[in-house]
Amino acid sequence: MRYLCVLNPQAGNKKAAKIKASIHTLLQEFSFETDWFISQYPHHAREIFMKYQPSDYQGIFVIGGDGTLFDIVNAQMNLPNEKRLPLAVIPAGTGNSVYMDLFGTDPQQIEKSIERVLNNKTKKIDVLQVKTSQKIFYFINILGFGFTTDVTRQAVHYKFFGKQAYTLAILKKLIGLKSYPLLMELKGKKYELHNTFVSILNTKYAGGNLLMAPKALHNDGLMDVIVVNKLSRWELLKTFPKIYDGSYIESPYVDYFQTDKIKFSSPQHKQLSPDGELCQELPVEIEVIPEALEFFI
């Protein structure tokens, strides 16, 4: 059995690079035949993956964080459905939100990930397609804009704090908190909003341990949309601790709903942040592609 191993050596403050030898040893012990690819720069994994023949492999080990997985998801979604390979995630990033949503917190992450592949059981999950004026791309965790993008941009500077990077970034960006006009199109109706941020999720968790979408299921054919309307710094500061248990959605400033398709636009420049990355900007149209990718479980 031959598998492709994709490793991002920069993920998780270089955690992925540090555990490479352990992973390689365990794969050899279980007689895995592997081809290794080590990414050298942002989105390199996506570029190189397209040069491999999917038919040569039975699956892919993704060793990194949500950003590494974002690249592999986009590479896979450019293939016909029948050529897409099941994914095994070995979490080594800052957030690892997708892994946490699928498997929870597990101290034996490497061993368990390999065991799942040996069991050869898979589960299909939804993928969200994003259309901007310039590009189509995909994500499986979270896409945000507004305050959440500001936080993602700031969190890059705090990666060495691990999962606390996003918490520190939120506190830092509170200082410059501003709302902006936003047009939302949902089920044929248009809504004019004065918005602070929007998060669209396919999974419950984001930023590692933030329970952003407590009602989310990764295979229900729906995205969970969180719209946080205009509020003061003090109100956001009071609401923020409730993100850890998901109770923030009960705030009068928060609208939470599920849908399979939605559009957003704004007269202001608003960059998008899918799965911890920064790319493209509004306007945007987002749609669920049900059960588009397989994961070893």
C-alpha cells in the first residue's frame, strides 16, 4: 500500500518538522510504502500535489495545520470526484480545528491517525465552495471577514503561543474595532446590515478550541453562518469568553443560522480568511458541496 505524505515544516511553530522522524518510523513499522513531499513556501503543497498521479496512491497523510489541509483540499477539489483520495490528518499546526472536530483531543495523535488508515474506514464530509469575482476556491473549516480577518492577520505574529495565538490576536485587534455596511443575500432576500464580522463554518471549532459553531455538523449539507452586528468594544469583550463554550450565539448582537448557499458584498474592501489563510475579498458567493471529500476515521 502506497501513500503520499505531505508535510508543512513551518506548521505549528515548526512542530511538523520536529515530529517527521517519529511519523516516518511508525509508518515503516506498519509496512507503509510512502512518498514524502515537504512544502517549501505557502501553497507549495497545492502546486506539487497536482503533479502526482492519484491512481498511484491509496490515500494522503496531511502533516500540518488547517492551512496545510486547506491546500490539499483545494488540490483535491480540482480533480474529478472519482480520483479524489481519502485523507489522514496528523495535526501539527496552531489550531488543528478540523482534526478536533473529527476526533476531539487525543494525546496519541500520530498513532491514532495511522491506526485509522490501517482500519481503512472512511467518512465523507462536506466542502464549501467560494466564488469571488476573480477565483473559485474551497474550504472545510471556517471562512471569515471583518474583525475575524483582522484577527487571523494578527495571529500570524503570535504563532509561537500555540492555540492561544488567536486569543491574543482578538484582544489586540479590539483596540481598532469598527463596523461596516454589509449586504447579505439569503434565499432570494436581501438584508442590509451594519456588521462587525461574519464567520461561515462547516465544523464546530475554529482557532483550535473556540466553539464558534456549536450546531455545526460536517456532513449535514449545511453551513453555519454567524453574523455579529455592530457592538461596542466592551460588549465584544464581554461576549468573547463565551466563544469557548459556544454560548456567545445567545447574544442579542449575534445572528446564527444554517443554509446551503449565501452571498455577501460590501462597498468597503474586506479580505477573506478561509481556514487560517488570507486571500481574495468581497463580494463572495458560498455554496455547500455535500460529502465531497473522504477522511479516514
